Amino acid sequence: MIAAFDVVAVLAAEQAHQHDLESGVLMDRAATGLARAVVSLLQESRGQVRGAHIAIAVGGGNNGGDALFAGAKLAQRGVSVTAVCVATSAHNAGVAALLRANGRVVQWHEVESDLSQQNIFLDADVIIDGIVGIGGSGVLRPAAAAMVELINASGALVVAVDLPSGVAADTGEIAEIAVAADLTVTFGCLKTGLLVSPGSDFAGGLRVVDIGITDTLGEPALIGLEALDVVTFVPEPDVDDYKYRRGVVGIAAGSRQYPGAALLTVGAARMGDVGMVRYLDRGDDVAQQVLATFPDVVASGDDPCDSTRVTAWACGPGFAAAGELAQDDPAIDAVLRTSVPVVLDAGALMSVAGSTTLRTQIAQRSAITVITPHAGEAAALAAAIGLTTDLGRLALAKSLAQGLNVVVLLKGPASLIAAPSGLVLVDTMGGAELSTAGSGDVLTGLAAAVLAGANARGDIDGHDDAAVAVAAAVWLHGQAGQLAAAAGRPVTAVDVRDHLAAAVARVRR
């Protein structure tokens, strides 16, 4: 698993190594790792290190110190290094080290007032962003913001120290402006804000430098899955398996107006490593289209509570147009009355947002409910339970999970999966190719299938287990998107659906 930590945990871990902190050992390890990362970048981009031009944007804290000491190490390798100090004072020992290595130190006000001096940034091969570290918060000061504007417009490769200046370390939020880095070199561990959008969009590539504090970090604030975590949710069948033992997923999706939602949801569920897919026939002729496309699917109009073989349900794709507060579809109530995990999406979510009765029913369920809102649906649900409208993505996901007693899959860049316990997982696989109509329907079918299989195996014991299973489905969905995009042509939801089998095969390998 990938683990990310909040500022409190990082500072506590550093204090637990107080001797190394006070002696400068931790800073030297950080600076060495940063310098090595820049060397690799220079070798990759220009073929050699000697003769390169490096500009360092320096703030007043230890973040600037890390950058200055790294600059000194680079200057010793024949690199031209100029540090521009935006604060009234910089890390004294770092400044001295850079000057001893024949580096140059100037003040930001000199650069800002002299256009020719701005070539320090414009002519740089690499800019190191050491303005603000994990202790920074809120809006950048005017001078720092002006420097960030120049960095972002420079065209140079940008390496952020620990995290891009302007990105909130614990939330990934950006007040007004932030450094758009090509690479972030972070020390000791990943910081939460590097994995949560919009911060993740500004971080570029990530490299963690071990500075010797991992033994005292404690519990992570955020978790991401890797292939070895995901493969446990799509195991190859055992020799004595049969369809019911592998799990049965029930699908209530589509309508006369949106029959395609049923085909996407059902088609994805078939690739979720279950033994059977059961489609709820709601008497609108969509079942005939589903069966004509997928002859292995079984359709029935029976009450979902009577479908005792089903081990998880998906409900809602294609029930109502986006943005509408849908009328309560009887299927939503029927599915929620079952005693197995239920994944609610799209029209079902808007019904929940508009119905106190449904929200109460969810809160009182003995089984797990998963909701899969995009930003607009999440806002409607938040308003329905009285949450403030200015929550960041991380806080919103956690608040909805606790307020509704559900697992929340907050879709979007770096999708978040939150359980009522406070457990939060983040997706690191999905890309922009997933931003296409119907992609959410595919994800809903896959998530329900993964839950159905895990529930049939007895692997779901509470919300936290369900959250990890949903995160595995999100990971596979992202992998399918990547495989679909590899051909270099535009990607549709049908493409994502049709690459799910290859995504499962890849993770098994």
C-alpha cells in the first residue's frame, strides 16, 4: 500500500529523532536526496550535469535550507546555481554553504525590479522551489505569489522541495496560486496534500527520500492501493468454485430514456470476477436489450429481497438525468431493503438527496451502503444533511461518510474513498481519459461486482473492508482507462468497459 501522512505525524516523527534533527543530519539527508533527484533530471533532459543553470526560489524556513544545501552540492558538480531569497532572511547555514561552493545569492526585490535579472528563472534548466514547506498555510504572501507566477511562466523544469509552494500539506487545497512542479521530492514520507486533488495535479512526479524517520511515523492519514493489494479482490477461481460461490451481483440500472446505462453497468459487472450477473427487470423493455447483448446475464422482475443468491447490488445508473432531484424509484427502496452491500449511483443518489425517508433507510441498514457521487451530486447530498458548502474534497468525503453512515466514493481527479471510521483511500491510477460520459456507470457495475465477490468469500466485515474493496475497483477502472488510452485515440466508456478484462489479467500477472 501507498501511505501518506499529515503534518502532525511528520513533525512528531522528526521530533522523535531530535538529535538528528538538531544536528542537521535530517536536513543533510534531505538535501542529498534532492540534489540526486536534480542530477537525474539534468542527465535525462540535457545529457550532462556540468554547465547546467539552476535557480533556487528560497523562503525563510527549513524548506529553503534543504534547497540551499542541495544547491551547494550541485554547485560542487559544476552547476551554475543562483538562489533568489523571497523572505527577509534565509537559512543562514544554507546560504553560507552555497556561497562557499561558488553559488550566488540575490534578493527577490532585486529580481522583481530588474527585468534582466528575471533571466535567472527564464534561462534556468531547472528551478528548485523551496519557498514554503509543510508548515505553510493559507494564501502565499504577495512577494512569494509573484515569484510563483514567474516560475510557472518560465518554461523550465521545476522541482518542488517536499511539496509545491501554495499546496496545503494536509488537504491538497490551493488558496490562490501554487507552483506547478514537474517533480516533487518529498522527505521521509508522502504528504497527504500530494495525493489529493488539486494538490496532486501540481505535484508532478513524486520521489520519496528516506531521511530515517519512517520508524516513528504512526498511522497514515491516507492510503493508496498497489497491484498486490488489488489482486486479492479478483483472484483466479479455485478448482472447486462454482458460480454462486464466486458471488452474484444484482444490477438495477437503465431506463427507456437511458438504456445505455444498463449496458455499461452490466457489462462492467461481468468483468468483476463474479460467477453471475442478475439484472432487475423493471418492466421498461431494457431487460430485452441487456439479454440480447449479454446472453449470460439472468433477468428477473422479482423483489430484490427474494434474490437470495445476490451478494451485492448496484442501483441508479440511468434512473434520472444528471442534476435532477429524481422521484423515488421503487427499485431504490427495494434494493436498500436487502441485507447485502448496495452501491448507489447517479439517479439513486439524487433520490437520496431529495428524500429524508431514503436517507433514514440507509442510516438504519444492517448492511453496507456505498455512494458514488461526482462533485455536483456530492454537493446536493451535503446540502441535504446540512454540511457547509466550502469543504475541500477530503473533508467533504469524510463528512458525507460519517453523516450518512456510508462508504463514499467521491469521483474526480484522485478519487477518494472514505469510510465512517475515518479511513480514507485515494486513487492513484485513474487519468483524464476517464472523464467521458458513462464512465461512472462502468465504475458502479465493477464496484458492485468486486463487493459481491468479496462478500461471497466472507471478506467484507464492516465499512473499512468495503472501502478497500471499492478502492480496488477504482484502481482496476483506472487501469482499464490507461489500457484503452494506450492506442492513442479518444476513449469512450465502452472502451473502458471493454478493457476491464485486460486490466484484471494485468493485475493477476
